[in-house]
Amino acid sequence: MYIDGLQSNSQTQNLSVTLGVSAASGAAPALSAAALKKAVTVNRVYARMIGWRNYTSQIAVRLGITTKNPDVWSFVQALANWQARNMMKSPDGILGPEWYDLLTRNRRA
């Protein structure tokens, strides 16, 4: 699972590195350490409250995550990149009430 069971590396250095996330044009700028921490915290709440944690595998595929167990920072940055490519909102890496759009929207390169 990518949020509740995500590997939460306590080290926050090199957070802009998104290993296991396929590169794409239109990617969001690397989120700051503070923005990443906020997104992880909010996503953990939304995953339970809204119910998207049951769809994390499908979400990961749509985000272009290629590693089996990405860390939380890579998940959040991949989400911000997807938001930037799909012009959903400012790319903040937070998956809120619009989460279903991520699964149903036509994929953009």
C-alpha cells in the first residue's frame, strides 16, 4: 500500500529525487521538503476518509510508478507530476476528493 504502508524514510534529504517514477514532459517542479511532508500527512487522512487507499495499486499505475514499493516521497512527487500534466490544480501532491478522476481520466503523456 502506498500511503498507510508506504515506506516512510525518516531522512528527508534528496526528497526531490523520484526514483521509480517514469519521467514525462510537463512534470511538476520538485516539491519542497515542507510541501512533501504536508502532502504525506494530508494524503494519509484522505486515503482513509475518502477511501482511495483501496485503489492504491491502480493509482500507482496511473501515476507511472514503476517500483514495487515506492517511498511516500516518490508517491507524492509522482502525484504532483500527474496533476501538472493533467492540469487538475496546482501540483501539490495531495489526492483529495478528485481522486476518482485520476483513475477515470484519459491518460495524457
